[in-house]
Amino acid sequence: MRACLRTILFVAQPPLRRAHSAARAAAAELPRRYLAPPALPEPGVACCVSHYEAIALHTALQPRRPDSASGSVSLGRGDLGALTVDLGLARPASAEVSASHVRLRGTRGIEGEEEWTACVPWAFLDRVARKRRAGVWQCYAPGQGEAEAAEEAEEDDLAPTKVEGLSELTSRPASLLPLDEASPTPPTAVLGGFNMHRTKGIDPAGDTDNKLRALGKKGGRVLDVCTGLGYTACAAARRAGVREATSRDA
């Protein structure tokens, strides 16, 4: 998801040919990672949690939190109920609750062939539950946290990192914004303080359906220009009769 945000920052930057010569020279000195999205997936990222999911984890698992630093409680899928990660797209199969961390385990893939383990510090869950600040955070596998996150953690290098970024060329911040705690609703992105999708009375999925419904049953080639995070192009590509779907942002 962070790669998605870096892509948004990249496409939102003005073309270099229109920039002032001084800006072009400055851009030439930027590390390549600011000018192109990195490869997916990012190393060590086990899953993502929205603020809704972090608060739900805190509420459900706080009563199971051991008082002793050496104690732990193991929970199965039945104990976890409807708790989710990855913005509602995945459910943990088990959890181990200690005094300092919650270790979540699950599987991905059509047949569950990919196993994942995320270690989520209580310091992070306590902070999100207290501040109620909206956002999405990447959670890391044990031993895979980013070094710069350690300063925020109070625990170790497993502190989740927020999916956000800042364009070095435009100084515009960008972040992912989850919209619904009850279902896996596609998130929007906030770019420079502006939502990239309609969110009042509708979500990105409903907005995409409305756009495609307006096209009728036309097929052929579809051009998606500046409609958000590519949901419209992806949905158009799945329609019968569509040979090609192209998404462009500027």
C-alpha cells in the first residue's frame, strides 16, 4: 500500500518539462525512489490494519492481556470472532496475546498456501484507541520492523508504520483513508488535504458502479482519466466486451 501512495505522489507531481529550470536541477538530485514507485511487496510487511481494525483489536483483546511480562494467552479463530486485517479482506486464524504484543497469524492465497505472522505492539494499539486518528498502518513480521519506527515504539522495531508520504517536488502529503468499519470498503487517498473519491453518502465502490452504469453496455477500449485510485479502470476491465482499459493521471 505504501507503494500505492508513492505512485500517487509520483503521478501528482507536475511534469518536469513544465518545471522551472531550478526545479528540474533539484529533481535530478532526488533519489530514484521519489521518482518511481518501488517494487511490491515491501519486505517484512505481514498485513495492514486500519484505525477501525486497530480499535476493534484493542477492544476485543484488552481483557485477555496478561498482567505478567512472562505470561501469554493463545486464541483461535473462534475466540477472535469477526476481527479483520487488511481493511476487511482477511481474518486472523489465531492470536497470541502477551503483555507487550499481540501476535496475529493467518494465511493468504486461493488455498491458503501463504502463511503470515504480524507482531503488533500494545503501545501502538493503546495509542490508536486513545487518539482515534484515522489511517492505515503496515504491520511487520517478527524481526522485520523498520529501524526508524523504533523511536516511536517504546517497545522495539516492530512498531507499525503509517501508509503516508510527502512529495519532494510539490510538498503535498498523501495518505490512505479507510471509510467503513463494517465491511471491506475500498479506501480513498487524501492528497494535499483533498479526497480522491466522493465519500459523502457514497463510497468508492458505489461511485465506480455509477460511472460504469452511465456507460451502458458499451465495450471496446476504456480510458480512465483522473478518477481516483484506478478502481474504475479495474472494474471496466472485468466487464464483458471490454478489450482494453487504460488508466492515466496527471
